[in-house]
Amino acid sequence: MNNSENKQNICPICGSKTRYNARYENYICSDCVKLSTDIDGKLLEFFNIDMSGGYKANYKLTKEPYNSHICYINKNKCYATEARFGGIVVRLLEDVDDINIYTQLQ
Ligand SMILES: [Zn+2]
């Protein structure tokens, strides 16, 4: 049961086709992730803490830490976190089905 090669992921923000990922359906494409801001519209950037992963977010211009997983892309509320196999994955908050994240939201 492996027909994932024919599937494609569609970015929910801009509609562009990206590589399918069974674990992170409806993830947001890298071009849209670059538009991520905080609630006040300040640009953010995301990265892993080190080679083993982790999640860290900064304000892009000042490099000050941004201590939240919530970001906004084109007025859509999104959730950024470390991807299981490295990198950062960003999805619409409504698409994030892991209930555990809600305990992390402040
Ligand atoms: Zn996109």
C-alpha cells in the first residue's frame, strides 16, 4: 500500500504543488513560510536549534527570539514546529491534528 508517488501536496496558502509528505499533509510551501509574521506583521524566521533538531524562531530583522509556535501568513493563523526528520514544518493551525500542541499554546 504505497501510492504516495502519485500524490502531491498543495500549499494551502498559494496553491502551489509541492512534494507529498504523508506525515505533514497540507504543509505550507517554503515561499509562503518566508512571509510568516507575528500578529503585528513583523517578519519571522524559523530554524532548528542544532543538527538533532529542535525548534527556534526569531524576528527576521532584529534576530530577537520569538517564543511561540504561532505565526501568521496572509492573515492565516499557522503553527510552526520542528519536522520529524529535520527542518521546520508550518501548517495552518486548523490542520494541525496533534492535540498536544494546544497545551503548548500560551
Ligand atoms: Zn505557498
